Amino acid sequence: MLKPNFKEAKKRNKEDIKILRNEYHVPKEAKNMGLNKRYFVKTYGCQMNEHDSEMISAILEDMGYSKANDYNDADLIILNTCAIRENAHNKTFGMLGRIKHLKQTKKDLLVGLAGCMSQEESVVDEIISKYKWMDFVFGTHNIHKLPEILKEHMRTKKLEVNVWSNEGNVIEGIPSKRDSKYKAWVNIMYGCDKFCTYCIVPYTRGKQRSRLPLDIIEEVKKLKLEGYKEVTLLGQNVNAYGKDFKDMDYKMENLLEDVAKTGIDRVRFVTSHPWDFTDSMIDVIAKYDNICNYIHLPVQSGSSRILKLMGRRYTKESYIELYNKIRNKVKNCSITTDIIVGFPGETKEDFEETLSLARECKFDSAFTFIYSPREGTPAAKMKDDVSLEEKEQRLHELNEVINKYALEANEKLVGQVVPVLIEGESQKDNSMVAGYTDTMKLVNVKADKSSIGKIINVKITDAKTWSLDGEIDG
């Protein structure tokens, strides 16, 4: 049994990052483990988790499993978890409760926990003490070892806990079963060294480490040849890409340019930290038409005092300066953000600063949250003297401002013709199709199903707060 250890996860030594290319394999004994069996992977959290689930799915299919569309029909269930907020914890344990009932009727059902929650000591301790009926737990560092973990469980028939608490290396060669035929996630880096005081990611994902440029470019070229229209470059803080390289000067702006030069139709990237967003990056985004005019730029708070308590290392003023640079240089750019309300010690004046920033920036949209303490982070030890009622009121006020400007931004597009990558049937109306503009606006389109997988010109006919309606131009 290998349990997670927060002290180990926090360490940042000066050891060189290794690029490991031959780590993934399926042992002979595990090759046909999934024959005539089905798997179900439930994903919580960020885009990184979504892509991790694509890798987990591919590994299981290498072992002979086929995909089930419903967990009730599966022989193996994996919950790929998120540790960012308490709500994600609650959803996971609620799902485990439902699965426990299923396992009572399906004795051979295998159930596993993966992702960021698996990297938390308290979670694994709870699994060991209260969820002994589960079969295996693995973390974010050893997805490629899933076949060995399952093989060991089948040998012992006991709960197999195998979670690495290390800084991490870069593992190449893990297969991926893409959820889409038209757009793809591409990891460019792993981990984070920012240690914002509220954030658990540096503990669950390890130190910042970048993939080599050649490996990323080759992956994008292959995706383009396979017919993919869009790639999203992924990392906990993509703007810091390449800062860990010791033998070359190659940063995010260089990578963005080289990916754009592959000629793939669309290039996106998430997530950005304002601290590392350079003028050179802005220039490259403005230069290449296939780099989407969409930037997610988390601010977290509009109060410089709170930002300092959060360990964000920028001020309200410097954020607004960067925001305006992007708006001025990247024409028709859509900018979204993340905002936390009710951080420990946030006063009414601090919150008013956040509202002020939201009114000044007029974001296209925002993910807004009430602060959620994460065990083991510095912020969890701070005195929290804001009542839940007050936090909920602040969230409501903030959302009113965010929604106002989101609708205004969408209304400006009515009558305009914009390119939309059609991804599938509309959830609003199955006689329509839906997709996203290059500025990440959801559009429901009156168009034939034959348009799915294509980038088409759409005339916007109506605007709502979170979506647009349109029809094929011409």
C-alpha cells in the first residue's frame, strides 16, 4: 500500500525532470483482463482531468474493455476526481454511495478512485477506513501504471492503494481515446509551483514540468492529419511553459507560434496566470489568425490586499493593465475569468473592489465561487469571519454584474457573421446543431447535421446571456 503524503507532495527539490518514453505497457497477464467486460469513467473537474480520463479509457481498452454509456451497465467504474472545492468532494462521495448499492448486486464489479482527491491524505484515509468495499486507488502521477494496479488487485483481492507523492516526471507514450473527432486536448506541461494559498493543485499535481516542444508539435501535426480542427494546449499554468528548461530558451510564446505554424485551424490554451502573461505572448496571439481570440485570465479577486493574502503576486492595477493590453492588441478578443468571493478576511470594501474590477473589465463571462477551504493549504488556517449568508449575498451581487456584461457582449454579435466549429446536435433543440465561435461563444445553429465537424460561417440572430442563436450565412 502506497498512501499519499502532503509533506512529500509539497517538496520542490532541484532534481532534473526526466522525460520517460517507455514506462507505459500492459503486462501479459493484464492484456485480456477486460475481454467481454465494460468500463465507465466519471470525470469531475478541469480540462486536465478530462484529458486524463481519455488516457484512462485508452488504457482500459488496451486491456480488452469496451466502453459503457451508463455506470449501471459497467463491470469496472473509475471516478476521476477533482479536489479544488468542497462541492467536488461531496459529489464524489455521493456517487460512491450509489455505486456501493450497485456493488451489492454486482459482486464482481470493480470500483476505483483516481485524480486529485486520490492525492489527498485525508481522502485516502477515509477510503481505507469507511470504503473497504472499493477495489483500487491511484493518483495523478501514475495513470500509466493502471494495468499493474489492476493486476495486483486481482491477485490479492484486497483494496489496492498506489498513490505517488512526488514532484513528478514527464511520461510520454500514454495512449488517449479522444472524446471528440474534431477538437483535442494536448498537454504541454504538468504541475504548478505557484502555491497560491487557497489552492491544492501544487500538492496533487506535483512540480511544474514542461513537455519538450518537439513532442507537442508532433502530436499537433498528427491530430491535424487525422482531421482535427482544434487543439487546446493544457497546463495548470500554461504561461509558465518552458521556465523549467535548463538547456534552452523556449517559452510559451515560442510554442504558441510553432503550434500555429502547423496550420491547424484553431489553437486555444488554458489556464493562464496573469503573473506570467508576457507582451511577447500577446503579440503572437495577435499575429496568427488560427490562435483563437479567446483568453481565460483568472483574477480571483479585485482587492490587492486579498490578492496578496492569496499569494497571487499581482495587484488589481497590474491585472487591469494586462487586461487592457490584451484588449487593445488582440482585436475582438473574448476574455473570461475566475473569481472567488468570501476569502478569509474579505471585507465589504474588498468585495466592492471586486465589483469595481468586474464593472471595469466587463468580462465576457466568469466562473464565480464561494471560497472553499482545502485541508493542508495555508488559507485553511486563516481566520474566516465572513458568514455563509454574507458570502452567498456577495456571490449573488457579483453574478448580477457578470451576467449583465456577458449578455451585453453577446448582444454585440447579433447581425454579425462569425465562424463556428459545429460539434454536434444542439442540447436546446435536436433539430439544430451547436458549436463554438473562435471567441468561445456557444451558438445554436439552424443547419443540417452534415455540418457537424466543420467550421462554417454563421449569422447571429439572437443573443442570450450564455448562448447565441444563428443560421448559416448565405
